[in-house]
Amino acid sequence: MVRDYNNRHALEQKLRSAPTPSAADHLMVGHWRTMATVLARTGQAEAVRQAIASVPELSLRFSGPGEWLVVSEVEAPSGLVRRLGELCDGRAHVVDQSDGRVVFRLAGPNVRSILAKGIGLDLHPAAFTIGGSANALCGHIPVNLARTDEDTFELIVPRSYAESLFDDLTKMGRAFDLTAAFSD
Amino acid sequence: MASLITCPHCGLRPKEEFAIRGDASRGRPEPMDSDEAWHDYVYVRANPRGRTLEHWHHVAGCRRFLVVERDTATHEVYSVVDAAEFARRAAQ
């Protein structure tokens, strides 16, 4: 039997209802975001990091020594992989993750209080600076946490965890009237 | 159990992010070593009180294996190094 492949977003069921006006604290779910993992060859970590960091529209998220998640707002998945391949020039392995991960963007004045309910990291502005990123546990779910702006954090999870993390984040944010919607 | 571990790659992290993978102080026997040596290596576990060396896997962080030196009685952590670095030092 042949079935049509239906490309659905992991949170289409959860975020079905009509969008409500966003409150001060708001959770945005990126509809389709482009990202890839980059794993540098032994001894090439610093060269790879510099090559990718030289491109301003590519965002590097630390996920281990010599390993990053590279997020792009402008490129298409195939374009990003080709671009990274050229930048790394055989010094790293590049694997597309655009369909495998979901990006949550949490923004608002209470964002640290919300995240502190599930994440055991020091989120103080001086300790977790803008552009900083880390792999951590949110409850029981492994996430990549990044601070992208003054009061904005991005959480990247494997798509099979997206529904659970969405439920957790809505519970963590209920005391602050957190609202949620697709970002585009 | 020691509740905060300073990962050399990620910084101070709660123990929930790690999986303990056993004794790091003994090496793997050679392939043709005696059955007794292999039996000891695979099945026999010490349950020490005091300072121990253990492999800890930072599953929810950098996914690197670390060697944690800690005290099983006082929960004090003495040192944390990457397992690759530990092996390099041991080889010297």
C-alpha cells in the first residue's frame, strides 16, 4: 500500500485553536526553521568555529566540544548544508536537522522565572550572556537552550519531544499567563 | 550522592544530567588473558567506601564521558576530567 507522505508540524494538533492575543510572556513555535549539526574533525574545532562564526546570519549553538547546532533564519535546508560544507571544507561532518528538531522561542519579562522551574542552570543575565547556549535538561527532556536577546531564550528539542515540552512549558508558564502561537 | 558535578565542557550541572557507567580505575584485560581475569572484569564489582574513580556520562549535556573522583561516604567531589584526557594522562 502506498501512502502519501504528509509533512505535518509536530505541534499542529496542540496549536490548533485560533490565535489569542499574545501576553507579556509569549511562547513562539518556529513553523519551519533550518538547522544542521556540525561535528568538527579531531583538532579542527577552533578552525571550524571561526569559519562559521564569520557568517553573521548563521547562529552557533554549543552542544559539545567540537560540536554545534547551526541555526539559520534565511537559508533553506539544502542551501544551509551546502553553505556549511563549503565553509568547513572537509574539516567537519554536517547533517541536516531541519525536520528533526522544533524551535521554541520564549520571550517576556518573566522568562527566567518560567525556565527556572525546569532547568538547573544559572540563567542570571550576567552568567548566561546573550549568544550563550548550552545543552541541558528541562524537566526530563534534553534541550539546547540559547539566549538570543535580552529576555529571549530559544529551546531546541527533537521533534518527538515537542508535544511533551510544549505541555511542560505551558504548565511552567501558567502562573505568568504565558500564551503560545506559531511564529509564522 | 554528589549532587553537583563541574563538567569540564559545560560547567556546574545537576547530577540528573549524568549516567554513572562504573569503575574507571581498572583497565580492560587483553583479549587472550585468562578467563578469571575476564570474569573479574565483567562481573566482579567492588563496593568501596571512600574515594573512588568512576566513569560518568554527561548524557543530557555534552555527551562526553568524564572521570569523576568522588567520595562515596562524604559525597565530596575531588576532580572531574574528560575521559580522553584521563586516558592520555594514564598513558604517559
